Amino acid sequence: MTKALTTSNIISQKLEHINYFRSDELHDALFIGMARDACYTANNSLNFKKKQLADTLGEYDRFVAEKDDNAADRSERFAGRLYAELEVLEQRLDIEKAVYSQITGGEEWQPTVKRPIKRKAVDMEALRKKVA
């Protein structure tokens, strides 16, 4: 099967899709949000596949150490398939980021970083003394 589309064709089509909905009554934030959501989804898919591949590589190493050739062979084939999927998902994220950049006028999409939750320190010994 020959692929007729190029990455730039896909980016153009995605931009056309978003711009199809544009009107004077709608704020640009809606369309920026559409592009950001696509980046978020593509990034989550990519991260999930990376974790899946890392887990499979760990299983492969364990099977090799246990000298379980059949299981190691299955893991190796599965890892190969995951790697091919990973490449597609990386390309998908690159496309979504390019669309986001064009919709926002050049801004680069970055995944949000989770802030660490500050927890109050609890004196567990004091609590134990209260209930004793």
C-alpha cells in the first residue's frame, strides 16, 4: 500500500478541519483548545505505549534470565510490534504539535507538569499515644 499523504498534507487537513468551525461568534480559545486536546491525547497515547514497551523489555529480560526461550521469543516479537507502534505515535504527536503551533501563531505545545502535593506532616507517635 502506497501512502499518498505527506505529513504536511495531514497538517493542512487538520487545520482545515479546525478552521471549518470558525466563525465571528466563536472565540479563538475554542480552536486552540481543540488543537491542545489533540496534543494531549497524542502525548498520552505515546506515554502509554512507552510504558508498555518498557514493561515488555523487563519481561523479556526476566524470561532470558529464567532461560524460558518460548516466552522470551513471544516478548521479543511483541516488543518489535510495540516499537513500530511507538514510531507511529511519535509521528502523530509531531503532527498534532505542528497544528497547535500554527493555530496559536507559533507557540510550542508542552505537556503540563504535575505539581507535587504538599502534605502536612503528622506525628504518628502522638496519635498512637492518644488512642492507647
